[in-house]
Amino acid sequence: MHCLLSGPLTVEKITVKIADLPASLVGTKVVQLSDLHYDGLRLSEKMLADAIAISNEAEPDIVVLTGDYVTDDPSPINQLVLRLKYLQSRAGVYAVLGNHDIERSHSRWEVTNAFTRIGIEVLWNQIAYPLGRGFPLVGLADYWSREFNPVAVMNQLDPTIPRLVLSHNPDTAAILQKWRVDLQLSGHTHGGQIVFPGIGPGVIYYRKILSTIPKKMRRRLPCLSQECIKVVKNWQWSQGLHQVHKNLLYVNRGLGTFPPGRLFCPPEVTLITLI
């Protein structure tokens, strides 16, 4: 099983300073989970259970999910929600969809309906206020969908009010520079999956590597294909915290794993404290 190639689950703890954060929200704890790819191949049941336990033990104020819950067939979402229903938080669980969640014509609705059944609210170009009117939560449609439209959403917000933005694909950070984004949470990249310490994600060097690998093998290893290179334009934002103009972006490495597996790029649960 590909999930055996993922490496141990890690917990990333970060503290983020938010200008104009309401005093009542200082110390707010946010848990981020991303890119589960729950299909029986890319995420073990143990790792999923461990991630849920870590989240609950943190006693978060809010849990956010940043896309790609399934891979191709959306039907496993109906089993996944039987696990995710145990997520606990003071202000609820909110989600945005990723490109894999909308891959088939009915995928978006099947994933959304399954989440709705267990009380997870899916935001699709919508604004919610689980933490109060002074700190809105924005959830954008996936970047690769026809409905990605940050103008219609972001222009609704008063620029003097801080906000948290969920957007599956970190490439959207380049577009969102036009607006105030105190913290954007994304996934999508799996952190690059294969990372060379001190150098960065191997995908940056794949074009050179590809020429040395037979085409038949490339087809069997998706992470060694041209499609992998196209996942994002900005591989420098493949994981961790980044300053993008005046905005902050955090990219979660995800829980799921594609072949050939992960190297120096473990799956993660992110615990974020706002100050």
C-alpha cells in the first residue's frame, strides 16, 4: 500500500501574529488538516485516527480542512466522514474543496453532501463568521474550477478587518495579493513529497531527471511525470509559512501520499495559535 511509504506523522506548531485581532480571540487555536486522499491506498486508517486524536487533544477553537479528501472516485467520502465526525472544536469544522474533490461531474456535490451530514460546513466562494464578525473566515472555490472568483468574495470585506482565508491551491496567494489576507491556509502540494534537505522539493529538478527515466516507468510513478510539475507554479511555497507581499501563506504538507512516497517530507497536522 502506498500509505506505507509516507513516513511518520508530524505535528507542526506555529504562532501567527494577526494585526487588529479582537482581544477576545488572542490565543485562538486553529487545527489544519489537508489532502487526505482517502481511497484505501494513500492514507492508512492508523494515521487518520492519529491525526484526529492529535487535533482533539489540542482542544482547538476551530478545525479547518483544505481540500482533496478523495482522489478520483468520490464515493470513499462516505466512509471518510464516519471518521471525521469525531473531530471536535469549539466553533466547528469548516472545509474548502480541492481539485480532486471536483474531478468528476458529481464529485463536488457528493463530497459536500457527505460533509454536511456530519456538520462540516463547506465554503465555496463564501464567508462565514464562526469566530465572530471581527475575524471572518473566507473559503474559496478551487483555483482550477470555473467558479474561482476571489473578486466577488474578497470585495465584500472591510479592509480594516482581519481575516483567515482557506484556498486549496497555494498559487492563489499570488492573486490574493490584491487584498488583505492576514493568513491563507492551503495544501495541494503534499510539500513536494520528495525534498532534498537544504535544497528544496525535488520536483523543481524533475525536468532534468525525467530525461533519464524510461517513459513506461514515468507512467507508473505519477510523481515522476510532467503532470507533477504542473501541480503549482510556485514550488517555493510548497510547504510551511511564507510572506507573499503583505500577506501570510501557510502550506500544509497533507496526510495522503502519492507514489513513489515521501522523502524528508512527512505528513502533517498543523496547530496554529493566533496572537
